[in-house]
Amino acid sequence: MQACEVVITAADAGWLVDFTRALVADRLVACGQHISPVRSVYRWDGAIQDDVEARVALHTRLSLVPEIVARADRDHPYDVPCVFALPIQAGNPAYLAWIVSQTREPADHDTLGVDPTG
């Protein structure tokens, strides 16, 4: 199992905390460490933007990143949410084992995002 840190930003810190809670409840991530505010400077629609956002660092399995990205694409209020994963090269073995114990195996990619009830 390779652990990673997934970073997601959002304009609404409360929305991001609720999104993190849902990911923890669904065992997609072991935890999320929130930082707010952060200042984001970027180009969007041909103009330089300067906005206050919140940021979360999620600890999870690298194999779960596709499901987290799919969830963000579905639920995030942004058209193009910032979601990226950074591999964890080394760390406290007990903490890395805890990440594994608190997350699940990835879903079958053929059914990703499909509601089996219809």
C-alpha cells in the first residue's frame, strides 16, 4: 500500500469540512487536516484572480485517489476543483498502518460512480 496526501481547496471552509467528513465516513480517507484561510492567486477566464480559500490535506491510500477525484468532480462547487495527490515516501510506520486500517480497498473501477440500486 502506498500512502499519499490529497490536497483539495474550496472557497467555503464549512463545505470543505463537510466534504472531508463524508470522505472519512465512507472510508476514502483516514483524516483531513484543514488550513483556513489560504490565499490563492491564479489565472481564470483570462484574468488574474486573488481569492481566499480553505485547504485540506487528506491522508489516504494512493489507490483511492481516483474515487476521491470522482467524488470531488461530482460534489465540489467549482467547475474545475483543485485536487491532487502527493506520494508519501516515508513516515512513522504506525501512522501509515493507521491510514490503511481506517480506509478501505478501492471500488471496482467498472462500477465507479454507479449507483447499484438503479
